[in-house]
Amino acid sequence: MSIGHQAQVDAYRKNHFYTVDRGSILLMLYQGAIDFVKQAKEHLEKGEMADKGMYISKAHAIITEFRCSLNVEVGGDVARNLEKLYQFMLDQLMEAHLGNDIKPLVTVINLLSTLKEGWEGAIAQVRKEGRLSE
């Protein structure tokens, strides 16, 4: 791919990110976190510890933002339960990083995938009802 074409693709992606609704952004972030954990797992399997650490750090940052964006006053028990789940995932990422253990990464991938599926359903329902704002 030429540099000019790559710049156009990058500009499109950036513009797309800034013009999509909040639900789409949430799903993109979930997919990004899943992809980063999968990449960390692949690098751990290859013994590439620096890259493993980099991708764990990226996934950690996204999950931390999920946790920090919760509003327990509005979300009540659901928000509190999500907060505990996000903290568990953060702990699992650290366990995988410090112990060079794949199992916690698989756990996080599975949890993120399940949550993403749930959000996809909820967002689809809200869109169907016309209640999703940008």
C-alpha cells in the first residue's frame, strides 16, 4: 500500500471514529481490548515478553477506562457488578504479565467477548427503539 493511500485510509478511520455513535465507540473499544489481549497471548506463546507487556498495557488502559467511566449512582448494582468484573480482569492481566501465564489472558478474552456480545444486543435494542444519541 502506498504512503498516500495509507494516509487516506488513516484519515477515513479517524473521521469514522469521530462521527459514529457512542454505542459503536463502545463496541470498537471492546473489540480493541479483545484484540490486544489476543496479541499479548500470541507474544507470550512466542516468548516475546516486551511485546506481550505492551499489548497487556494497552488492554489494561481500555479496561481501566471502562471501570472509571461507570456511574454507580445511575447504574446501581449493574455498575457495581461491572466495576468488580473490570477489576477482576485488571487483576488477571497483571497475573498474566507478572507470571507469564496464558490462562488469565484466556479468561479475560472470554469475559470481554461475553460483555461485548451483551452490549451488542443492548445497543441493537436501543437503536431499534431510536434512543441512541451521539
